[in-house]
Amino acid sequence: MQAFIECVRAHAEHIARVGDLCDNEETTKQAAIVPLLNILGFSSIDPTKTRAEFRAEFAGAKANERVDYALFQGGKPVMFVEAKAWNEPLTNHAPQLARYFNAISDVNFAAITNGREWRFFTDMNQKNIMDSKPFLTIDFTGDLDDWTIARLYNFRYDNFQPDALKSLAVDSALLNSFTNIVNDLLREPDLEFARFVASRANLGRSLTTKFLESAVPQLDEAIKRAIGAIAITGLNAAPIAKSDAPAIAIAPNADDEGDIVDPSNPKIITTYAERRLFETVKDILGDDADIVGKDTESYYGVLFQGKTTRWILHYYGDKKNPKIDFCVPLTDERKREVKRAGLKLGAGESVVLDKPKDLLRIAGIVLDAYDYVQNDENFRRMKKE
């Protein structure tokens, strides 16, 4: 794979040098298109792999109509390539290429290129009918990252697998669609996006259209702040908790033993022990558990769905004797479980927890608490009371 990446990058450097000299289609083919076909293993001098000016017999084919390149595998054409001159703009749906694609049932892939840009097509929308939009576009004069090269790697002659390429096409189409939607939402957040964010923020008020419209400017500013923070700290860094939000998830970083200080409230300090506690709760409940951590000035909480009213446990780790409170009462049976685990009961309905990992010894109580907060009926009764 690394050798392939180096070859593709060398090709990009090559066409950057010769591109301006490709003043017609034939020069573009020889200087920019054929070299890439060779890198992919479709040798231009091997007619069992590549045939130029390919003409197929099918109903409606014109006598002088040919496709620039037909790529073969196992004696059958598997992909057609339409070539354009270097400076010629590409159209997504070249009629001649589409007719060939639609007529030859063995061919499920096609590409249009002017040497610097390649657009790859398949038939996701209707079988044997070439899509109007490419599922993959590669610009060799732009930023060529390893992710893009890895997709091109799937078009190699010795690894050309139509089913795998179809999966790649579906994944790429989803990625393109999701990327466009996310870009639109981040640039111009709409009311539905505002409703989603507001509902997760647990604001404790009715999310009317009037309110959401008034909240869009704040959402827009929040997006800018979040993107700015990611640009500075990186996408995988733990997000900073905000003291003025009802519930903000703090993503534990098990590898960093330092404290995380909330810049907006220096009194809120998320310790390594608190992050380890969150990881321990996840170990007990499983990765699918819908929980977040929220730090405050006085305790660290683990919440169901980020809702402060549905807290699972509160951890007081800065005490001389660290302790933990659960949302469920410590019945006699649960107290016996604590004692059997070799742990001590604290003041009130608490359990002394010297080390976060000791929580594993009373996993049954954690599971009981999680079951309790998931049951809506428990909270309906609270409202009635």
C-alpha cells in the first residue's frame, strides 16, 4: 500500500510538471492518463488489460463511435474510460460513455478524465444505467490525501472486485451526502438542527418555533466556538465542560492523568480519578449505554442521556474519604452487596470508594441505577407528587 501511495504521489508531481504542455487530447492521454492506468496495473501495452479506441457491437451503436479506453479483466471489459484534453472541463454525463456503459452488462464502472481530474461512476440508482453523478472524484492537482489514494487503490487490476467497489461507491456516496449536509448545517443551521441540539441540551422549556428561531444565532456562535476549539486542540481531545450548560458531556481521556480545568469556571476541575470512574461505569454498562459525565464544583455526576434529573450516580472524589451516591436507595439487600464486596458504607446513603475501579465490585447497584433512570414511569410519578 505504501509503495502504491508513493507511486500515486509521484504521478501527481509528474502531471504538475507536464500539465501545461498537454494542449490536446492525444498528448493528455499519453502524458497524464496512460501513466495512471499503468500504475493501476492496466498496462497500456497489454491488450488483455487495456484496449484503446474500443468499439463494441450493440444496438444503436454508431459506426465511428468508440470509447477511449476499455479496461479488461478475465477477458471481459470491466471499466470504460473517457478521455478529454487537459484544459477541457468535464461533464458528469458524457453521452457516448453512458451508451457504452448501459449497453455492456459486464461493465459496472466508468470514468471521465482530463488527466488532472478523474470522476468515477457506477449504477447505484438503476442497474446497468450509469449514474448522472460520480461516486468518487480525484483531483491530482489538489490536496491528495492518503484517504483518497486508498480508494483509488481498489481500482488496481490485481484487486479489481466489482462487489467491493460497489460497497466503496455506496460508502463514498453516503460520505459525500453526509459531508454536504453537515457543511450546510454548520454554515447555516436550520430550525430542525436547532431543535435537535436544544433537546440534547435539556433546557427544561418548550421548544417552540419562536424560541428556536431566537436560538439560531446562539447555535451559530456555538458552532464557531466548537470548530475553533477542534482546530486548536484536535478532534480527539476531550471537550471542555461549560458551567452555564445544564449538562455537557466530558469525554474521559484514560491516557492523560492530568486535571482538566474549566476555563470558564476554575473551580470545576475534572480529575483523572473522575474520568476513570466514568470509564468504569462504561465497562459495567457497556459501550452502548447512553450516558455522559458532568462535572460540577461539588461532585462529578454520570447522567442518562445528559439529563440532570436522571443522574445515575454522584461521585465526591475530593473528600478525605471519597464516596459515591446512587439514585436508587441502599436497601438492606444492596447494603449486604456493599459489605460482601469489602467496601464500607458512608454517611447517609453513600458508599466509600477509595478507588474508581472498586465500583466494579458493586456492579449490581450500578445496573440497578441504570435500569431505574431508563424507566419513564419513575419520573412520571415524581411529577405527579
